[in-house]
Amino acid sequence: MTGSQFPREELFAPGHRGCAGCGAAIVARLALKAAGKNTIVANATGCLEVMTTPYPETAWRVPWVHVAFENAAAVASGIEGAVAALKRKKGKYGEEKVNVIAFGGDGGTADIGFQALSGAMERGHDMVYIMYDNEAYMNTGVQRSGSTPFMASTTTSPAGSHIRGENRPKKDMPMIMAAHGIPYVATASISYPEDFMKKVKKACEVNGPAFIQVLQPCTTGWGYPAENTIEMGRLAVETGVWPLFEIENGEFKLNYRPLKRKPIEEYLKVQKRYRHLKPEDISVIQKTIDMKCDEYGL
Amino acid sequence: MSEVKVITGTSAAAEAAKLADVDVIAAYPITPQTTCVEKLADFVANGELDAEYIKVESEHSAMSASIAASATGARTFTATSSQGLALMHEVLFAAAGMRVPVVMMNANRALSAPINIWNDQQDSLSQRDTGWIQLYAEDNQEVLDLVIQAFKIAEDEKVLLPVMVNLDGFILTHTVEPVTLPKRETVLDFIGTYEPKHAYLDPKKPMTQGALGDPNYYMETRYAIETAMRNAEKVIADVHDAFAEKFNRAYGNGLIESYNLEKAENVIIAMGSICGTIKDMIDLKKKEGVEIGLLKIRCYRPLPVEMIKDALKNAKNVAILDKSISLGMNKGAIYADVASHLKDKKTVNYIVGLGGRDITSEDILGIYADVETSEDGKTNWVGLKEE
Ligand SMILES: Cc1ncc(C[n+]2csc(CCOP(=O)(O)OP(=O)(O)O)c2C)c(N)n1
Ligand code: SF4
């Protein structure tokens, strides 16, 4: 899929209540373009849910349901089961495949929703789980999650005189999901829309569970000007902090290799959440990224 | 023709879900509910029931998946007990708020700590404000009949609320009794098909469910549930009557059952399997020329206050039996709810059977004797071992 082939139809309506430059809205918009009309969405509590459905308004032009924070994967399981039963017993939904897509933030996915997600993946439901990863609990005011990166400052992992922000590395969700033996796992970025949409399409076509973790820059939580959202996503990939890859039936494939990796400093220095970092902190982070990139062959 | 099987209460619930031809089951095992979900798994495995059985990893997910399946448009059943019901607590509110007619069997069991698998009714009574209709069975036949009725009540357009069918753990869940199983076609003809207009997920007609309701809208959603609860009083009675006509089994008026209340001044209010023992004692005393009575609550939410008041018009001394306790108030849930409506009578609360403590016939006779002389408003813990 190239730019000119992007479906024009907007299944995610403009006019939501997100911050200007919100990356989560871009995630939803691109994912629905790729998945198409025949889709049912389950959404975890979080920014995406709150900003899109203040009753009586909705930004969703596909059927959409939200139940709670920690259960998007269980909700999607219920939908998938119901669709299968109603298809078989009552001839509903026609011949075409109905995509069941769950959206969860990093908190709703890697932390409180982790058990429900693991269960749903292990059970083999035919669903696509999209983790939109803004690397903290944004809806409640930027608290750390298991997906917050090392040394990032959040309101519950603040940089102080004794502690340099988050003291633990980011939880490795793609590898954890791959360990479930599911047919499709991928990372993506809103700044590489063709790659992201291709992956959503593939994930929908796969029989069984698919998991996509898409890095979603957040102007409010990361502290950068609203117009730089796409630039932030690009820098994450160009510096190697966010490699784009797929794991299809256990086989790892790198999707994008920057000609020359940019130094991590270029990514960190433009975000308020890293503003406390000293040169020696930055070189520690650079080292961990270099090691990771070596592992991935980047 | 219908057939008679000698089965447990959990099997009766499973048979009823099968007769109702449920589309989706999402459940997680817990004693003493387990045999219900095992039985359902067998039905699906053997092709006796065409349903999707979602083997969830927790009760929280069981309820979440059930809500979603029902919100998609499928007839949905689940079952739990005690710790499992407590784990569901958060999403029980969501089920009612989203107006999904999920039917759930709950095997009444005490809550930890200390861990205790035996019967009391603390689990379901602690969920009384979640917006679920709560029905309680006295025996295994009533379990089957209630689950069938529950689908018809829940799916009624004037109601559209989830329904919890409660049965006492072990006392009913693990005791076999002869149960008449009606024919599937008769049951399906009675319940009808589920074709929701208010909650479904279909790409051809996109609907947003579970939206954010700000202070401008939230209160009305609660009022709508309360209105549905009030409507449910009539629907439950109507469904009961229609059921009685079709299947030849009746239980009072569907919400409460009066037993010898005409002449009795000393009466008991109770709920669940204990009512069987109480009825036996009433019959026994009648032979001696003594009139005592029972008001059995079959429907705890909505609480049929007017019916209860009316049924007790001849009573003087009312013993309210609770298998639950509101700690720090020293009253059980039924007493707390009902006593204030019986101001012209003496009401005494008896806390009984917590964590499976035996309640004997002598205890029941003792309560009838005690309520006559006891102080108004008192709470007695029956069978408590004192130091
Ligand atoms: C059981 C429960 N605990 C806590 C909350 C409060 N809460 C709502 S959204 C949220 C954070 C969401 O974070 P994330 O999943 O990362 O999504 P984001 O807001 O960043 O999009 C929290 C803590 C809740 N709604 N439910
Ligand atoms: S806080 Fe971040 S994720 Fe939430 S709406 Fe604003 S930009 Fe989007």
C-alpha cells in the first residue's frame, strides 16, 4: 500500500477531544483505514476511549464497545465468540470476515490488562490487539507504566535529586507476545503509515491472534510541541530506540533499516520527560540501545 | 414430553442454559459452581449444545467476555461463586449500565478470610447495588425453572438487565434431587429468540456502546436502571405466571411466596434453601395446632416492598433470617432492607449459617419461640460458640 492507495474513507471521524497533535488519534485513523468497514472495535479505558466517545458524540464509524480498563482483550474474546456463534447459528454477518480489533494503551495492555491479554492470545482468538504505546498512563496525568522507558520522568517516576526518573527498563511486550506462539507480532510507528497499515491489514488476514505495538508520541506526556508528533515518531525509529519488525509464525524480520542510526541524544533532547538527563545518563541509554540494535541486526 | 432426571443444582442450571440454547458461555471454575461449567463444557464437546465456550483466565474476564458477547447480540450465560463474584464486582456495574441481558448462576458461598468454601449468601448480597436482578432458589427444580425464566425476564424490552440466579452452595449445588426437564422446543417457544434493538455490534449498523457519560447524562442512566427494576417487578410476576401455565409449576407470585401467613402471628422472612426446612417446621407445628408462617423472598432485587408489606399484614412478630452480615452494623442485608418497611411490627434479626454453619430444625423452632418474646430490633447470632 502506498500513499496514493490509502483508502479515502474515514472510519475514524475528525472532531474528537484529544490534544492537538495526539498520536493516538492517528493510530486509530490509520488502523481503521487498513482494516476497513467490516470491523468491530473493543477499546480499553484510556485517552483514546475518553476522547472519542463523550456521550452523545462518537468518533467511531464502526461498531465500538468499551467496558473497562483492564479487559479489552477479554471483551474482544467475547465479541469474537459471539460473532462466530451468530454466524453459525443465525447466518448473521454474511460471508466476509469480520475483523475484531482491540485497542489498549500501554497501561491497559502491559500492566493492568496483561492477564486478560495473555489469556486471549493463548486461547487463539481470531483478533487483532493494537497496543498504542505512549509510554505512560496519559489519561490520568502521565504516571509511569511498565512500558515507560528507562530514565523517563513521569509524575510517579519523577526525576529528583536521588532518582533519575524511571529506574527500570521498558517491558518487552513484542517478545512476550511472541512467546505465546501466536501467528503474528509486529511493532509499528504512526510516522511510517504505509508500514503500519500494511501490518494491520496482514494482522486482520491472519487466522488467530495478532499483536501490534505501535509507538504513539504524546505531546502532553512527552513534552514536545504539538506539530512535532510525526517527527518524534520518525526520530524514535531513526535512532534505533523503536525498531520496526515483524515476527510471523516465529520468524523475525526487520522491516526498516536506517542508513545511519542517529545518536539517541537527538531524540531525548527534544522531550521534556528527558530534560533532567546528564551526558553520562545519555551515554548509558545509548549503550543499551546499541546492544539492542546489535541483537536485531540493526 | 418432559423427562425427570435426578441431578444436582449446578446440573439443573447447566441443563437450563442448554434448554435456552445459549450462544456464548464464558466461565471460570470455582467451588461449588464448578460442576455447572464442567457440564456445559461436556454439552458443547458432545454437540448437544451449539455454543462458543470461552475458557477465560479469570472471572473478571468471564464477565467482561459475557458483557461483550451479549453486547454483540448473543444469548449469554456464565456462572460463578464467592471470590469469583467478588472479582467480577467492577464489571457487574458495567453489565447493568450497558443493559446487557446476561444470565449468571451464582453458587452462594462465604468470602475469605478465612477461606471457606461453604454456604452463606454474603457474596451475592454484597453485589446488591450493581444493578443486577437477583433471584434465589429453594430447590433444584426451582434452579432450573429460574434460569429459564431469567432469560425471558432479562431480555424483556421493559427490563434489559442482567439476572443472577442464586442457589445455596453444597446444599443445592451438590445435592441430587429429581428435576423435571421440559422439552427444548417448549422452552425456546416460551423464552423466544433474542433480537436486540438496543445493543448489538454489526458493521452494517455501527453503534457505540459503553461511552463516556459526563455529569449531564450519568444520573439519568441510573434512573433508567431503577425504572427498569420497577418494570421488572411486573415482568417477573408475568413471566412466572406464564411459566406456571405452560409448565405447571408455580412459586408464590414469582417474587415472594407466602406459606401459612393467613393465621400466623409469628413469622420468618428467609431466602433460599433454608425455606424448605422452615416449611417442614410449619407443617409440623400445624399438626399440633400451632400456626407459624414463612415469607420466602424469591426476588431480592428488585425488592418487592409493597408485596412484602401486604403479605405480612397479619403478622405481629417478624424474624428476619440473614446468611450475611454487614460488619459494623450488626445486621444482615435482608433485615437492613426490609425492617424499615415493617414499622408496625416487631422485627428481630437472626444471623444464621455463616460459612456453612449448620442450621437445624431446632434452630428454626427456637427462632419462632424467640421472636415472640425478644426485644424489637435486636440481632441474634444463631449457633454462635461463645467463650
Ligand atoms: C481498574 C481501574 N484502575 C484505574 C483506572 C484509572 N485509569 C483510567 S485510564 C488510566 C491510564 C490509562 O493509561 P494507558 O492504558 O497507558 O492509556 P492512555 O491513557 O495513555 O491512552 C488509569 C490509571 C481505571 N479506570 N480503572
Ligand atoms: S495526553 Fe497524549 S495520548 Fe492523551 S489525548 Fe493528549 S496527546 Fe493524546
